[in-house]
Amino acid sequence: GESNSDNHYQCDCKKCSCKYRSNVREYLPEKLLNPLLNDFYQFTMVYAYWKAGRHNEISSFDLYYRKNPFKSYFSLYSGLEEGFEYLKTFKFSKEHIEYLQTKLPEAEKEFWEYLSNMDMNSLQIQGVSNLEIVQPHTPLLTLTGELAKCQLVETGLLNLLNYPTLIATLASELKQRFPEKKLIEIGSELAQTEVAGLLGVKYTVGSGILDSTTFIGAVDLFGVDLFNESPDMLVCNFKDYKPVDIENEIREEKKFLISLIEEKCKDNNESKDKENELLSKVENLLKFARDFCKKNYNQKVWRIVVERLSSIILTGSQYVCCANTSNDPEKSMITLQEFSMVSYVLAQFRNLCFTPEKNLLKPIFRIPSNKEELSKQLIQKASSYMNQLSDIVNMVFSESNSNSSVFNWRDFFSIGLDYNFNFIKKEYISKDTKNTKDNSTLDQPSFIEQTYINILDNESIDMSWFDYIFLDSSFIVCESQPALGMVYKLMHIDGQPTMKFSQEKGKSTIPGVKYIVRLFGDDGKVVGDVLCYKSEVESLLQATEVEVYNYPDYDMEELVCYSKAELITKNISIQQDWSKGDTTGLNGNPCCCCLGLCLKTQQKKKKVLNQLSQFNSFVQVSLWISKQIRETISDIVKK
């Protein structure tokens, strides 16, 4: 594949030379990913088909979902690679069959022989590519083949595709909401399982939606960016600090820092002049730090400064500081004001002792969002803190450096917010009353209504302060909505389209094998998606207007005008050589690049951002069905 612009990734199958190799088995070994990743119900269904002689009837099943998660206006389809690996390697072992025989002892020997010889190579598959923005009720995967085979893979596909789509959608929602912020995943170690943590990082950081993660295992496996510092580095060290004699501290720390510098220069074969120059800079900086801290009477700042000076000399690394989650901001382990002082002093050290090419990162002050009032107070006081600090620093620095410039705190550190998805619960106590025969009332037991409110929906918090957003474990487990609710439904069997009816319109299925054609307006934005049959695709791609019916009512015909149409549904072969895709057209097999399987992180990021730009932010695009589908529904209803 290749990129034809800075913002849009598009694959040209004729030039694809990828050597795609899936690494799914590195984190989903055979013990986890095999035909027993299934509900026992599927085996009893298949046995019933086999007994009735219907197991080889050709059928089609759609995998889709009914409602966007997180109040979003779209979902980001993910998990295709794991789903393909499941289908491609689906094969019952001798041990699998022996185990199943103990659970279904009434089944005949011939049935087990049938299962032993089963694979999924004969299935015809069509669907959308990985990391494609999709809508409810549109077929993400359609499997066509023998009824028993299509039935047996339902549970595995739902299991493998639900979570990746859910977490990728949540990440893309955050990216839309905070496009200029650095989004850092820090909670994968608390995911339900290691596999969940790996998949969460793969489809968020690995897709280029989030910027980095602290999960080193995922970095090694998927090659994603590592956020390389512990966010709680300073919390424990200064919890119970004691007042110190700064002059004595300087003498002791000066000895220690000098020994560090001498050792470092010796290891790097630095000249004696270079060593003396560095020693002189450190001595001047310590004098500056002493004057700065004494003027502000803050031993805590001094102790943090000397520890971080030692660390920077040794490693030149970034560090992160976390605010204490005390209800009283004044009792935080380190306040924003104190952190600002530390950052300023350390910035002077970096400027003195390292070249610009070193590109050292700025310190980050983290503010928790899990306690609403604390966060509000910290942020509201930030402006006051900065003004005070600016006055202090300019006064101190001007005494030791006549070339001082106006202080700008953003030059020295960044502020990050812990985005906690553990929504605040607001409880309302209500009492029901019930009339008795004598018209008196009896109080019924109280009940609690719980409303979940996202702290960042509160307009009193100014997000312009923050450069980083840290996503904790409530993000990786999708705590506000732990399941997407994908379904897998029969749409066609024995040459006839089928339909499930429900009193809820959104639960009635759309019959037949369907294709998704996406319509675009003159501005390049998505107008909506049309579900149609194969015979209608070419006319939709070539036209600029079409008569369609709205979903889910079917009763309102409308004329839709558009400037461009794109076929979203692709034909897929689980047995093809992925490096030899021929075309993305109606009858061809796309390559691994077209399906979004082998893209590098930056290519995935371009693909996702390009799609996000095509959708109007926070507006639901339309979904229509074609005339032929509407006529098929009418015929089924009449029958």
C-alpha cells in the first residue's frame, strides 16, 4: 500500500508487495483460540441440523450491532485480524471431539466424524475493512456457506470482534473530543485479563488513535510507542518529608552530584575541561536553587530538586509528578505551585547542561479527575499559582542573571489530567405509595436511581490548561459500557431471503445479502450509507441521486443527492495470499492493506483521522435501504 497524501491513506492493490504475517497466535494461542471458543447451544443446534439433514443448506448470516456505544454517532470496526485467524484455523482436534462426546453422548458416531472433517475454507465472506467507521444495523461481516458451519462460528466471532470495536470506538470518541491533546493509556495492567489489555492497546495506541501506553508487553508485541515514565514517581518519596537545613543539604548533595558527574564524564571519556565546565554549571545551579528555595521557605521543593538533579545527570530522562487525591488541595503531597518551582529550576539545569539535540521532555503535573471538587479547585487556582510563581521566579532569577526574560510556565512543564471513566454517581431516593382498600397509603421500600455524569462534561473545567490526558483502567475496561452488543442473524437460506420480526423496529432484521455503499456530498462529508443488493451496487456508484427508504421505518421514500459513492463492503477470502490482492471492486479479493490488516501505526492513524474528518462531528449520518430491499420486505410481510 502507499499514501497518496499527507492526510489520507489509500491502498493500490496492484502495487501491494506486503509480506503480511499475522502474529495473533503470539497472544491468542491454540488453547484460547479454537473451536471450543463456543457456546454449547451452537453444538446442539448443529446436531439438530445434521439430524434433520439440513446442515449443508447454503445460508447467509450477518454480524452487526444495533446501537452505538457511549452515546456516539458511529463505531470504529476493529478485530478483523483475530476473527480471520479464528476462521482460518478452525479445526477440531481429536481431544476436542473426545471432550464434546462426553457432553453430547446421544450423538451418533457419524456426527463426530462430520465435525472432525470440518473446516471453514468453503465459506464466502464479505465485510468492511479493519478500522472502518460503521453504523448500527450495517453488516460488518456476512458469512455464506453451509448452515452448520455458519452456525458454529457465531460465538467465536462475537467474542473476538465485540471488545476491539468497543475500545476503538471509545478511543476515537476521545480523539474527536480532544484532537490536540496527548492521550496516554496507563490502565491496561488492570484489564480483566492480559489478552484484554493487549487487545485494548493494539486497537487504540496501535491504531494511532492514542499516543502511547505504559504497557511494556504491548509495546514489544505490537511496536507501539511507550510512555516511559512512572506517573507516581514522586508521590511516595515525599509523603512524610521533614524540614531540613538547606545549607547542610547543599554541602552533602554537592558532594554526591560532583561524584556523579566525575563518574559520568569518566565513562564517556570526557575531557577534563568538559568535566570542570559541567561541575561549574552544577555549582552555579545549586546556588540558584538554594537562593530560590530559601526565598520561598520551601524545603519540600528543595528535596525534590536535588533528587531530580541526580536522576537527570544519570539518565537525562523526563519525570512525572502526581498530585495527591486529598480532598484539601492545600494538603496535596506537592501542590501545583511547588511543582512549578521544581520544574523551573530543573529547566535551568537542562538548559545549562544539555544540548538542544538532547530533546528532553518537560515534566508533567498530573491532576486527578476522580474527585470532582479537588480537580475544580486545583484548576481554578492554577491561574493564581502561575501569576505568583511568575513574580517570584522573575525576581529571583533577575538577581542571578541580568539577561532574564519574562517567565512563561508552559516553557518548563506541562499539565496532565487523569481522565477517570468511573463516572460520578448521583443518588436519588424515591418512595412509592400504594393505595390500600381503606384508601390509606403505605410507604414502599426506598429505591436508588443512579445517574452517571462524566466530570469533563462540566463546563467549569477549562481544558485548555491540559496538554496530556491520562486514561486509567476505567478506559481499558470500558467501565461505562462493558459490551457493544453485537448480534449474528440469519439473513438468507436455501435461496430465499429471511427476516426476523419484532415489535421493536430496531430489532427486526433486514433480509438478504447486503452491500454498504457510502454517499458523500460536495464538501467531502459523508451524507449517509445505503444498504443494497449486489445487482444495485454499480448503478449507485455511477449515479449522483437515488430514491431510497429511511431505516428503520421503511415507509418514507426520499430522493438523496450526492457527488460521490464508495463501496464499503469487500469480498474476503480467508485462504488467499494476502500479498496478491487484485482489486477492491465488486468481484475481486482485496489485499491485506485494503483490509487494514498490515498497516503501520502512522498509516492506521491517517486512515482513522481521514474518516473522522469525513463525518460531521456529533451528528448522526443517515442510513437508508434500497428499493429492492424495501420490495423484499413487503413480499415477506405479505407471505
